[in-house]
Amino acid sequence: MASPTEENYLKSLYALTKEAEGVNVSVLSSVLKVSLPTINSMVKNLKRQGYVNYKKYKPILLTEKGKKEAALVLRKHRLTEMYLVDKMGFGWEEVHEIAEQVEHIDSPVFFDRMDELLGYPRIDPHGSPIPDKEGEVIIVPNVKLSDCKPGEVVKLIALSHSSADFLRFLNSRELNLGAKLEITFVETYDNSMTVSYENHPAEILSGIVCDSLLVEK
């Protein structure tokens, strides 16, 4: 088993790999806020354990073993978030920091029972897919709200990020997953949108917000 620190590295590499074939050492250093010498030392350690492939001055590549390990950490994190919201009444803006701690518990049976109690959910409270016990992920197709046009009716199914500030903003607008949004106007100057949904006949959302809302047409 990877240590908690190693798991954090693998999880970050997994997230960054979605945006590129490999991950630059300086990018990983910036994301984790760790010095380059420390990053290099850890990457060498991960390479020895078979989690990554890495050559000096080349991007870091997760191996299949590394991808599975990272996905299983995400499974624990996202199941925990779902349990905190669904069974314990936490707000979706409150669960990330708690899940960051719980995800390092080394007890598959604990998380399997959590999965069972939740009814085997496919997504976490923010719409992100929950990997299965083998680390496999089912991706649900979606588009950014900002890519939609006036007159379209769409369903909010996920968020591109889940920072606490962003989630509190959505709370203030009573905008939750599952909401059906009708796009009534798009401002060409700043890409803001006017949308209508339950109890909100004309809500204006900035271009930045619309980029972060993932919808199903």
C-alpha cells in the first residue's frame, strides 16, 4: 500500500493526467506547493514502486498500477463525501476536508460497506464519478453550460471543480445537481447567461460560473 503522502501524489497526478499525456515536474510542484527537490525525490520513490514512469526532463507518466492506486484513493474520497452528505446531513461544501483525511484509511471492507449502505452510487455529491473496486470509472458525457445556446433546456449533472466558495455561491442561488435550466439569453460581451429554473425565473450567471457547470442536454 502507498503511504498517505504517496497517495496524495498519485491522486494529483491522476487529476492532472486528464489534461495531458504526462505531467511536468514543475506543474506538480506548483499544484502540491512542494519544492522541486522534494518532488524529484518522491517521483523516484514512486518509480521504484512501479507507480510511475519517469526520465529526467520528461513528463511523469502514471503506470497502470499507478492509475489504479490513484483511482482507488478517489473511490474512498468520493464515497466518503457521498456518505457525509447522504447519511450525515453535511452540506456539499463541507465534506472535502473530512474526506481528505478519511481517504487514507486502509480498510477496503470499510469502504465496501459504505458503498453498500449508500446503494452503490455512481457519482459523488458534486457529480464526479466514483471508481468501482477495480478502479474503473464510468464517464457520463456532459458539456459546459457555456457551450449551450439560448432556448436550450439542460440538466445540471456535475461541476468541473468543487471549491467551498463556488459551492457556497451555488447554494446562494439554490442551484443543485438535477436542476433543469432553460437558457433564455447569452451576453456576447462577457459570455454571461440568463437562465430560468425552479423559483428562479431570471438568474444571471457569469461566464466563469457557466464554464464550471456541466450539463446534459
